[in-house]
Amino acid sequence: MSFLRDFMRWRRVRRHVALHGWTFEFHGISVTLPEMDTPGCASALLQGKYEAEEAKLIAAHLPPDRPVIELGGSMGVVSALIASRLADTVAHVIVEANPALLEACALNAAVARRPLAKVQHAAVAYGGPVARFSVGGNVHANHLAREGDTASVIEVKAVTLETLWQDIGAPDGFTLVCDIEGAEAQMVATDRRVLEAAGMVIMEMHPAVYQGGVATEDEIIGTLQVSGLHLRQRFADVGLWTRD
């Protein structure tokens, strides 16, 4: 079944690439992927399924005049959607740990023409100045290294939400967009002071990763609520929290 699924995906992707290269449309924006040896991301873009829940919330609710801290930039596809909603003079800091994705992320986020936009090569982690990060063929499954990981593990700079927030002037009412494959549990548990300054959070949760960790899904939601952020909308594991 998996073979047949991938065969159909590759057929769809190769037809597109033959005509348009690795450039795709994402909510009316052109984005460019690095040439890939798996069809999943490109096929999802062609079918309108790529990060569909996150994109729906960003397109409907992202404030255009508030700074954005985006965690887990990946190839910059969602970053491009965020950039299209922001004024060019609004700060947009993107964190991505996989060095192979940084060029595509910066290109799609239009960093070159936006003076307050940047991509930072780092991972959100709280165990010291360096984070161990697991990178594999599925770029959307890359994560902080866990015991038993079989993918390649690299070391990258560790950053915290507090550091990122301070670097853009510690603004009140900033927007946090977060998809970091389970590392959000530690971030929410540790950086509550910064969350109290956030005006909006759009975050994908990963409850399958939380078992035996620092917080359950209910505890994460509870901490956000105590921080003054209330869950307004949710699609699958992606939630929108706003402050009254």
C-alpha cells in the first residue's frame, strides 16, 4: 500500500516538476522547495494539504502589525505565508535547526527584502548552550534527539523563547507560531514569563511525544491559560490561543 501511495505521489510531483521545477503555490504564494528524494512535501503542496491546519489559522487570524517569533521554520513554506501577512517593517524571527533547509527557508520567507526578518540556525532547547538534533529524510519529523534515534544527530546552538523575545526588544503582544515536534512542552513549562507577553499563539502540539515527559497536553493548555491565553480554535493538533 505504501509503495502504491508513493508511486502515485511521485507521478504527480514529477509531472509538476517537469513543467514548473520545484516551485509550488501555497495559498496564492509561490514557494520553492530544495530538490527532494521523497515526494511527501511536494505532493502535499499540490493537493492543498501541506500544513493545512496551521495555514488556515495564520491566514485568518495573524495580526499584520505584531512581531512574529516562528519556531520550526523548515523549508520556509509557512514562513512565506506569514511574511505575506506582515508589514515589511515588522520583526519576523524564524528558528530552524536543520542546516540543509536554511537556504530554502530564507528564500521563501523573503528575508533578503525584509529588514527585520531573519532565519536563525538553532534549536529551542533548555539543557545548555548546545542542542543535539536528529535529522532524517522526513524533514517534518526532525526533532531534538531522543534516546534510540536512528537518524543522524547533529549539534546546533540552543536558544530559548526568552532569548529570542529579548533579541527583538521584548515586545508585548507578539505572535508565536510554533511547530517543533514536541519541544514545545519544555518551552511552555519553562518560558511562562514570555508567554504572558504574547498576544497570540498558533501552535501544533504532539501528544504522542509527551508521554513520560515534562508536561501532558492538558498541562500545556493549562499553562497557556494561566498565562492569560485562551484556546479559541483548534484543528486536529493545531490550536489558536489569544489574549482577552
